[in-house]
Amino acid sequence: MRSARDLLAEALGDLQKGETIERALSRILRRYGGTYEDYVRIMGDVRDLATKEKLSTLEAARRIAQA
């Protein structure tokens, strides 16, 4: 399976108008056979960064994907 960073980058690139990063990531994970546990782990990291840096989840996902 691909790394969390790669999955987030693909979800950001595949983000549809009005869609949340959570939904886009879920779709990308299903495409690659990821599990709900993978989703929870990745989104937990995104939310932790968002809270720590006072960012939106979308901005936090962008930072992680670029790191």
C-alpha cells in the first residue's frame, strides 16, 4: 500500500468541488484497498497537526502531503 503522504497527495489532487478531505481520502483508500484503521490513523495525524498549528484539516493535509 502507498504511504500516508502519497495517499493524502492523491486525495488532494482528486478533491471534488465542495468535497471534504475526509471524504476524498476515504475514496482514495478504498481504491487502494485500505482499511478503516488506515483512514483513522491518517486523519488522526491530520487532525493533530490542524489542532496544533491552528489550521483547517485541508491545510494540514496539504502540509503533510508536501512534507
